[in-house]
Amino acid sequence: MMRAVGQPLIIEDVDVDAPREHEVLVDVAAAGLCHSDLRFLEGSFDHPLPTVLGHEVAGTVRAIGDGVTEVGVSDHVVMSISVFCGTCPLCVSGRPHLCVDKDATRRQAGIPPRLSQAGRPITQFLDLSAFAEQMLVHESAVVRIGEDVPFHQAAVLGCGVATGLGAVLNTASVGPGDSVVVIGCGGVGLSAIQGARIAGARQIIAVDPVPEKLDLAGRLGATDVVDAADPGLVPAVVSLSDGLGVDHVIEAVGRVESIEQGFAMTRRGGTVTVVGLVPGGSTLSIPTDDLFYERKLQGSVMGSNDFKRDVPRYLEMWRDGMLNLGDLVTERITLDEVNEGFAAMEAGKHPRILIDFH
């Protein structure tokens, strides 16, 4: 439970209601620690408190409410924050990740809350709240997976893989022969590196200050690695890319400085896709002369995903040996070790840490 900004998470009992119409009750098997959770815990973004953090998760369906048709009891599932109403203009135009009516997927006034404690409502974190033994979510947040997928690998599909792989394939539309820089080699960045490899990029340059992460980036598809702490970072990357800069930069850190550095790494006509969660109110400084030569800067929300379409595609890539999920998870912990897990993640020790509920 998160009760205050900057304070350690606390394990407490929370009441989970029975599923109502279009709701799914899930027994959690594995939940990943993501930098986005940490940013909310640190106070970089506001969220109603108290809340239960966590949004990268897989588990087993325990019960379903009326009207649920896509999953059944005992199904293995992955969940995503990309809940969607299905009827707003953005949903019907094929962009459910940008849904503008998520309130339609939440319980309305006068109905008991999904989560509560001593009769007082507990706000769901990003419509999920995964750091718990059970979750109660809208059916649009849930995708069924095969029982052949280990839970600890399936969980990373819900955020890290969907965001990183999707940013490359959906948002940036990286193509064969392109050159790509990925800044930040956590779970999202490593997934972006794999996405660039799958897309047929001819050059994939990984940027990170942690040698172990750069080593893993190389194993997952990076053709070159560069220390992010190098004071000559931008010239080093440009030099590696024929002296002209790269076609695509995927910024997976969420720092103003690295976004601006990424923009300086692009060639004429190049694109920077910002995937990292940048603190609210931040301001970028971009040379207008570079815009004249058709350089582009764009955001990417959860990899521009259509979750129910993309997860089955990504699992086929995994089954075909194209997508490595197992090596993304470098540490597995128990729920009572969550604060130590965040400390290790903040120190840069692990690309992805998972809470194992089994």
C-alpha cells in the first residue's frame, strides 16, 4: 500500500469486491517493478492516495462478472493499463490506447468500490493495482494467454515489452535497413532493442551507463553499445552512424537531457520517439534549424498498443524464438521485498525485477 509520497510501501489487508458486469477477478502470479511505479512513489506525478501500486502483471482468472466473454475461470491472463471504453472516437478509429472515456470502465458513484479497507475506498493505480494477491479489473484490461507461457515472462508483456516493442513497431514504424539508437536499457529499452532487431534494423546502438545492461543489450540484438556517461556521447553515436546520425532514437529513460541528446543524434529526416515517463512540467529545448530538415519528435503511450491485438502477436514471436522474454527478468523477489526491489532498480542493478506470488 502507498499511503504517502516518498514513504516505503506497506503490506496491508485490502477487501476486494466480487466481480460485477464486465469485471474480472484475477489471482496474481507475477508482477513487475517498473520505473513508472517509482516515479509515482517519488511524487513526480500525482495520484489519489492511498493506492496499491503495480501495473505489469500476469495471473489466473478466479471469477468473472456478467457480460464477460473473452476470458473464463482458470484462464491464464496478462493485464494492461490500456483499458478502453470501445466507443469513444479514438477507440473506434483503432487507437484504444488513447481512449478518452476510461471512466466508462470504472465503477460509478453509488456502487461499492472494487478495493476498500474498513469500508473506505482504495483508489486503483492506473486501473490495475498489481502489487497484491488479487486484482479486480475491467475486462478490457485483460488478455488470455496460453498455459505454455511462464507467468514471470508473461508479466513483462503487460508493460515493458508492450511499451518498448510497440514503440519501435507501432509508433516509430522502424523498417528494414534503418539505424536505431535506444537510450536506456531497462525492460522497456531492451524490448525496444529486440523490436528493432525484429524489424530488420541494420544498426542498433544501445546507450546506458551500466556495463551489465549493455552486455545484455548486445545479447538481445544491439550491434553497438555506448556508455551514457561519456561526455562525448552525441558525437560518439553520430560517428558510429556514418557521421550522419541515425534514422530513429527511442528514448526509454524519461529525462529531458537524454531527449535533447537523442534529437542531436538523428540525421536529416530522423525521428525521436519518447517512451520514458518525463516528469510533468518539463520543458525541452530543440534547435529549430534541425526541424527545418524534417527531424521529428513524438511521444509514445504504452507503445501505441492495441493490447488485445499485440499480445498474441508478441507471443507468436516468443514461440518462434524471435522475442526473448526470459532474459528481461534478472531478479525475482517476494512481496515483502518490494521496497528493497525498488532500491535495487533505482540503483540500476536490474533491467526488470519481478514479484513472484507463487
